[in-house]
Amino acid sequence: MFVLHHIAKPSRLEGVSSIDVEKFEVLSNVPAPSLELCKPIDEYIGYMCTSGTTGTPKTYKLSHRIFQSSRFSAGVPYGSIEISQAPSFSATVAAFLLAMNIRGSAWFPKPTPSPIDKAMGIVQLLDEGLDISFSTATFLKTVFRVALSKNAQTKWTKAKRICLGAEIIPPTLLAQAKELCPNAEVHCVYASSEAGVLGAMSFFTNRPSEALPPKLVYRLPKPNIRCLLFDEEGNVVDQSVSKSGILVFAVDKDDPIKNHPNFVNADPNDKLASFGFLEDGSPRVCTMDWVEMVGDKQFAVVGRFGQKVKVNGVYVDLNALEELTSQYMGHVIVDCTFIQTSEKKIVMLYAPKKGSDLNAAPGEILQMTEELFALKNIAKFPIHNCFELDEFPFNDSGKRDLKKLRRIAENVDQFGKSVEYPRLNLVDIPLSRTAAKISTLGSQIIDNPALDGRNYYIGGVGFDSLSVGRLALAIKDEFNVEISPLILLSNGMTPTDVAQLVVDILDDKPLIPPTVDLAAEAAKLDDASVTAEGLPPFVYPKDPRGIVLTGATGFLGAFLVFELAHKFPRAKIYCLVRAKDEQEAVERIISTAQKLVLDPSQRAFLDHSLKSRLIGLCGDLSQDKWGLSDERWKEIGEETDMIVHNGAEVHWLFDYDRLKGPNVLGTATALRLATTHHLKPLHYISTIGTIPMAKKADKPLEEKIYSAWNISGGYGQTKWVSEQLINKARSRGVPVTIIRPAVIAGDSQYGVSNSDDYIWRYVKGCIQLGVAPSHATPVTLTMDPVDHVAKVVAEIAGSEESLSKFVFHISDSEHSTITETKLFELANAYGWSVLFDTREQFKSRLEANPSPESNALFPFMHMMMDMSFKIDNTNTRSICASPTPPAWEIAGRCLNYLYRAGYLPSPQKPRSSLKEDHYPETSIFTRTGRCSG
């Protein structure tokens, strides 16, 4: 796939190549644009969806002519138009198309889930000179409120058009718009997605020099559409008798729109359906808005049909009450609505004005409202409940979410109980957006809209095993992340806690991303001369004369020395070691082995048999020929029959360039040695970390080469490049295998561990802090004891069958895994006092108390999550069937060893076994081989 670019080069995408258009010559003769070159445009070019504010969302086919009649509302050539609502909102589509139609520009505020922050973004656009604003009445009211709270003298003199629509527009808002935008024309658009099928858009325009009329009168300019009125039963109203009714738009019966699917499929028995036909066969759209006709195709909107309700024999216009209350009580409230519930009760919902001198309680607001209605001679009726909201909910179109408001009114008692849960802090970060969505999903599943937007306890608001299962499925559908229902119901879990898990799992950005193009590196470093061509036919060495082993003084290397010597009893072991001479090299190998391998039988084997078979090679992995002389290189090329390449420099925070020399160039040298004089099988010890960001994998990771290279950390990146070099050499006939251990833990007998491993540094940090993020966490760790890993490597090296299988995973998902929770339960059982937090609480704790120690836990916590996956080891089991000891058992032995070696602090309540078990003298082993103790 290719993408053309010119001014700005796109960021790197896997599988996509970017090409600068400058590479292409400009045609000398460019033909003029012509519609004759285009085929006729289809009538219907797409689909439009309603927001579902007043009912179920609906979808309609969209004509390319739909916005013709609204073009003049944005008639500012080269003007800048605000695009602030979701693209599903028809006004957004219109604004975007009109911006191009007037050769203008589309201005976008910064995306945010918070209506207040979005309003601040519009304020910033207006401050910077925005020409045309398209908005809903509710959202524009919020914009004005936010602006005036920051600067009471706000004026936007550069604004040229303020366009409003999609809701009933109160005259008080228009007056405020004229005051804040004194040079702007105010355009009010009456339209809907349904009416848009006919192109029935009506307009009210007020110029800066004109006074506002007492009511908004809309005019329908399109000539082929007529305005009718229906009564409550769907019968046509005789306008000579009454000028009030439900507004209906109709076209001639021969109009081709009659073939539109929504008319074809209309229900003929529903007289008030959105789409239908008049008795004469004319297609018509019923708006369900109550209007008053004031002239031919001119009308004033009274309100939504159904908002005039009868209470105790008195008709009450709820829309009029809302406008009246907002007009005269603006000093104490910023928004309000009146809703009649299914029980025929009137409920008042309002949002208080922040910073008001009068901090009125709901009871006082109710009293003030009733006194206002009495002063204005409103027929007396009961308001059964009055409830305060922090703010009014919006839908994606920037309108009031009427469905949510109605559910709140219907369940106002439940809502009162939910206010004990704090509101989510909505900011433009993944955690906040995810928490808001999970809060919404949960509130919908248990049908309690009052909880929407709040950080409630999932286990404390009515979820049971069935409903929490639905929540888990909803999270899987929304985010493609599986969270166990048991985790969701864990004590104290909130939408924010769950969101932290989702964000951590979804984060596919490496903690330490590559600094170079790793695929290009592998291609550049591949040596075509590393090939089987020209060498004697390969025979697998069942009884090798000599084995070259790198990394023999490392943690795994010390155990590999023993296992290879046992597996191949006649082979000499050539060990590459950084030392001044061969004697010192052998002494380093023996010294490391004695400190790590505590088994008495192994120590006896070292003294009586192994020492005489060890040959030291003084060298350096990063140098050409590993720093060996030509004579030494020739000798091992001729006298050895196998290579186990285990050596590498390991550091979790170094980048690729820092580790390239020993880890990548050292591997390239090993491949050259494998094809020097005669073919030698090369068994490469890699890492499971070469598999790209696998924590979201829904099936075990296969034993294969992975081409993607979003690998975290220089160590894993160098291993990935090395694997690619080995794979390329294999394609040229070189006998190779790749062996991928996961975490290499302490040995199965004594738990002797590498204290430099990030897991034990993480455990130590949490023990010192006294807290771990182990409550309700899906994190699992995959570990195998070092002696088991060494044994498996030796078995693979001894099997000719291994060459055809190629890639091996040592761990298995049945025995090698332990949950993070279980790991710290073991720590508590051994006497360390470690409290359990959720991941979100743990991060908040670290951020609130920064220190070098706590700061170091952040990357380790991410690494733990990144390594949470299942592993397939079919190839390995076919050669070495013996399973690894259970991970929990190994983890316990490792904790014991790390305490005895002085790496972990003394437990507050030490278990007796920590002191009484027979245990050899130990010291701390680090990755570099430095020992202390």
C-alpha cells in the first residue's frame, strides 16, 4: 500500500510506503476540469443517521442535493467554519461541505469528551477570528457561559455568522448572541434528518442592524415543498380554521422522492409516522413539532408535540415553562427542563450557576420557580420533584440528551442515591475517555442513567453475575479487551480502575520504541556469504568434538555449561569470555558456576570431570571474529561441531544502538563461524520479548518468526534483528534453531536467582513501598527455572529433528504462569506486608509521592503487563516432554533465596522456613556476574 504526501510526511505505518509527490514530474498540459468527463452522479450518495435524541436512531439514504437550500446560510466567501460536533450530526456534514463550497476553511477545536472543554475550544476559535459558527442551542449556551465566566466583557467582533439549529431556539439565546457577536448575522435553521430527505430546510435570519422580533418565524424557501398541519390524530388541519398543529412537509405526488426507500417502506396505518403519504398520494414528512403558521410557508415553532401536557385538568406547555424559568432565574441556574414522567408527575431538573451569590438548595429553587409562575399568571399545577444536576448531558450531536434526562426524571430516587459517587474528571486522555465509556456501559446495563459519568463501585450498585457478564462482553465489543467478570466484581473496582486495565492492555506503543528501522537494519546486516553453498554436505553432530558456548559466565550460561557437558560427554566446551588470558577465562567460568550451581552432585561433576574439558576463549562479542586471533578463529572453525550462542549484553533501558555491537554483530559473527570450514548447527538463545506487543493476543503465541517489529527496549530489538539474520541464513541452508525463553527464574532446587531481572527489582520495589498493583489485575507472569531452561536447550541441541522445527518456546501456559496477585500473596505468606491496590490506584500513589525508587516501578509495571500472554510450545514438547515445575513453587524458592542472599529486606513477620531450612551459603548474583554478600 502507498500513500502520497507533499507538505508533511506521514508517520511510519506497517505495510505502507510513503512517496513524495515531488518525485513525479508535473504534466506539461493539464486538461481543464470538466463535468463532461464524469459520469452522472447517483441521486443517493450515502447514508445519514439521526442522533436518536427523541427516540430510536434512524438511518436514511442521503441525496447529493440535500444541502442545496442551506448554502446561503454560510455565504461568506473564504470564510472559516467551525466543525465541533460528531460527523453523524447532519449539521456537521453540511458545515464541512459548505466550507468547501465557499472556498473556505474548516476549523476544529481540540477533541475532548468533556462538553466544557469542547466549549472552551470554541471560545478559543472565536477569539482567533472564526467567521461562522454552526451549533445547537444547548451547546452555544454552554459556549457563552464558559466565555463569560472567563471574561465578563467578551465580544467577538470578527464573527460574521452565528448559525443555530437542531433544537428549539429560545429568543433569550439569540439576544445574547447579538450582544456577544455584534457584527454577525444570526441564522436559525429548522431542519431534521427526516425533513432533509425532501430538502425541506427553513430559515430565520436576523441582521446586526435589525431588532429581534418577539418570536422566531421560519421561512421555507424551496418552491416545490408545501407546509401542512396535522392534528393529534394525524388528520389534516384546515388552516382557515386553525393556524396551529403538527408541522408536515409535502411534495407533489409525482415527485421522484416517492421512490425513496423510507417512503416505499412507510407504515400506511401510522398517520403520524415520520414518512408517509397524504390521501392524494403525495409524499409527506411529519416533523412532530407543534407550530403556528403565520404566512404561506412561514411558521413559528411552539414546541415538541407532547410537551403540552394536561395536569389536574390544566394544560401546561413545558417548553414555555423552561424558557420562562431560564429567562428570569439565570442568576441562579444555567439550564433547566421540565419532564412529565410515566406516572404523570412533573419533575424539574436544573444545573446551578457556578459562583452564584445564592447557593440555593433544590427546595429553594422549587419555591423560587413556583413564585415566578404565580407572578407570570401561569395556571397553578404541582411540580412533584426538583433535582440538581452537575451539568446537563449532551449527545454526540451537541444536543441535550433528552432520553437520558427522561430516564433520570423517571428514576430520580435512584439518582439521589448515586450522587455519593464522584463524577469522572473528563479530560482528553485515553484513561478518561475509556472510564467515561465504561461508566456509560455499566449504567445502561443495569438501567440506572444516574450512574452515567460517575466513578461508582461496580460491585456496589446492583451488578450480579449475569449483568457483570454482560458488562464484560460490552467491554470486549467496545475495546476488544477481555476483562474477567470476577475482576469487574472485585471489591472496590470502579470504571476508572477498569479503564486503567483496558488502557494498559490496549497500549501497543513500546515502552522504549525502536530508534531505527529494524527491518532495514536486518536487511543491511545480512551477509549473503553466510551460506551452505561450497561446504561439505551437512551431517548432524550426534557426538560433537567441541561446542562453542557464548555467555558462559552469565546466569543461564553457568547452567548451560553443565547441561551441555552432560548431554555430550566427549565434547570439549569452548567458552568465550572477556579475560586477559585463557587461564583467567576458565577461572571465571568455574567461579561463576560455583556461586550459582549449588547442587552438590553438580559441583562434584565440575571438579572431577568438567574442568578438564573447559577451554577459555578470550574475546569480545562486539569485535570482528569476537576479537580472536586468526589462528584461534581457524582452530575453532575446524575443531568444533556445534555453537550455542547464549551471549548478549542485557539492559532493560539501553537503546538498540547501545546494544547492537555485542548482541547483533556478535550474532552475525556466530553465523560466520557456523559456515567456516564445515557447517555447524547454531542454536541461538533469544527471548520471548522478540514477539511484538503480544499482550492482547487471544491465543497462545506460535513458535514462528514474526515480521512486525514494534518491540520495546533495545535488548528485545537486538534479539529481533538477530532472529531475522538467522532466518535469512537458514534460507541459504545454514542449520540453525531459535530458542525463546520467557523470564528465567531461579533454579528449581534452591531458587538461586538473578537479582538484576526486572521481576525481582519490581518485587523488591513493591515490598519496600508496602503496596503492589495486584488487586483485580489480569497480569500474569511466565517464568521457568534456569536449570530447566538449560536442560531444554541441551535436549534441543542434541536433536537433529530440531532443525526442521526451527523455533522453540520453552514455557508452557499450564505450568510456567503465575498471576501477579499470587506472586505478592506468596510475599505476604513469607512475612512481607504488601497491600494490594488496583493499577490506577497504584499509579496515583506513585505520582503523588515521587522518588527515584517509586519512579523506577513505572517501567517495570508496564513490562509486567506487556509480558502477559499465553505461549505455545508444541515444538519444544515434541523434543523435551518433561514439564517445568509449577511457577508458584519456583517463585517461592526465589523469594527465599533473594532474602537469604540479602537482596530483599527482612520480612516484618518472617515465616519459620525462611530461617530453618538447610540452605547453602549464598550471595547476590547480578546480570553482569558481579557478586556481593
